[in-house]
Amino acid sequence: MAQNDDVLKGRFMSRILREEGQNIEQAKLKAVSSFTSRNNFASQYTNDETKLVMRHPIALRFIDMKTRQTKEGKIRKKAHPVHNKIVMGHANNIVRRASFEYTSAMKETLLKDFPQTL
């Protein structure tokens, strides 16, 4: 029974990471769409039971910056919070959901979704 519980916990975490990865992408595209074309900033998300891996264009990191260092000195620019603010906000959601959503009702839902492997 302990092995079944471990499998369910893995499925639960995988589900949370997948859903939050989609939420991060939607929030990022919404923020980016206010100032540029959405097509240039599509990210790729992959997850397993323990981690969410996000691959994104490096341009997103430069858009997020408030200043840039150049030969002439530090240049202030308008910052668009399209990376740090969004990712860290959703990281808190992942922690909160992992802490409180793994209930007996969730276990039953996971068993219904994938009954053949247990």
C-alpha cells in the first residue's frame, strides 16, 4: 500500500506542476501581449514528479530588467515584469497546493484517472 501511495503522490505533484506551468505561460503571454507580439516569447515547460523545467527566450530576461550597464554607464529603462514576478508568484502557488490539496478526495480522483497501473 505504501508503494501505491508513493505513486499517487508522484501523480499529484506531476499534475500540480503541469497545471502551474500552464498558468505561468498564460500569465506571461498576457503580460507580454501588452507591449509586443506574443509569438516571439513562447516558452517550453516539461515536468516530472519532482521538478518543473522552463525553457524560455533569453530576451525575456532583458525585458524584465530595470537597468542595463553599457559603456556609457547605467541606462534606466521601462521594466516589464514578465519573468521574475510571474514565476515567483506561481512558485508560491505550487508550495501552497502541494501542502493542502493532497486529500483523500484527491487520492480517489487520481485512482479514477489512472486505475490500470495500481
